[in-house]
Amino acid sequence: MSPDGSEVVAPELDDALGVRFSDPSIRAAALTHRSYSFEQELDVNNERLEFLGDAVLGLVVTHVAYRDFPEMPEGELAKLRAAIVNMSALADVARDLRLGDFIMLGKGEEMSGGRDKASILADALEAILGAIYLDRGLGAARAFIERVFRPRMVAYVRGEGERDYKTILQELASADLHAMPEYKISDQGPDHLKEFTATVYLNGKAWGKGIGRSKKEAEQQAAHEAYEKLSDPAARASSKGA
């Protein structure tokens, strides 16, 4: 693929996004990973657009949360936003849009599975948002973000779908206990049937435990249990007084 966008399958990508770019070079820049830029000795990659897109996404998601969920207090609004704009959630959206098919990667990233790497997908999606904002304006960026992200916000508020409890716990613990979660992992069993156990600590005290077939699953379960405990006012008061 070339940095001017000539080899990007523009109709397929634009159809997936529901956006028609007037300047293909902006779209191409949003899809240019730094590994490709380095190998091709280009002066452009998607990092600046990612920075811009992150701000646009945060603004629109915050506005939608404030507008559409008027009964939700500030703390819950923060949890909602964190669940929607974290790396894992953004990567899932990027996969739904098949964004990985269009990213320009260096050979090393290509060979190591970069097209499905959460960090690369999330960064590319934010870069695309920055590109839409530059090419079509805030109105177009807002329309795209609302179309793609609002259903996920509604599902989250209803308690549907997977929540990123690690991110939610981190924000809640930071605000309430001025502590950062620490996870300790143990495993047992053969490689093909390995089981992981995660324990999450806050200020040196164990708050939750989880078991899963992967470290991520175990940590999410541990974070969920800790979140439930930390959401109990009595438990928070006891911890602060300890």
C-alpha cells in the first residue's frame, strides 16, 4: 500500500466507516503505522492523528453520556466513558469495521500478527477519527462516533456485554482509595489446559480473586469481584479507616 492512498481499497473502507473522504492522503496517513513509515523512510505516520482523534472521541462520548443518561451521577458517567474508550473496547470496534485489513504495517509487525494487535487497532481507530474530523469536520466525526459507539454505551448502561472491570476498578480505586490495583498471577496444569488464578490488591490488601483460562480472564474476574466490594460504601469506609 502506498502512503498516498492509491492502493487502499477506498470504497470498502469508506463503506465500512460510512464516511467519504475528500482527501485520500488524510485517510492514508491515519492508516500508516510507524513501523511502515520507518521501513519506507516516510515522514508521516498516524500518531499525530491518533492524538487528535483521542480528544475528539473523548469529547463526543462524554457529551453523549451527559445528554442521554441524565440520571447518571458524575462517578458513573466516568465509569461509562472509561468502559467505552479503553484500548480493548476500541480494538473491538476496529475489528467490527475490519480496520486491520487496511492498516499499512512494517514487515515485522505484519509477521507478528499486528493486524489484530489491540494497541495497533485502537490507535488506528483514533487516527481515523482524527482524520474524519480534519477532512469532514466535527459534525461528521460526531455522527460517526454516535452511530458506532452509542449502542455500546446503551448496552453498558443496561448491564449487557463485556465490561472492562480492570479499567473501571482502576478509576474507582484511584478516586476512592488513592491506590492503584496490583495483580498477582499463579497458574497450574499442563500448557494445553493451563488455569490461571489472579488476585488483585489495593494498598496491600486482597480485594478480589478470579480464575480463568487466560491471565486476562482471571484478572477481569478478580477486578469484577474487587469492584463489587469497593462499590459497597461500608467496605470503602472500612478500608479507609484501616
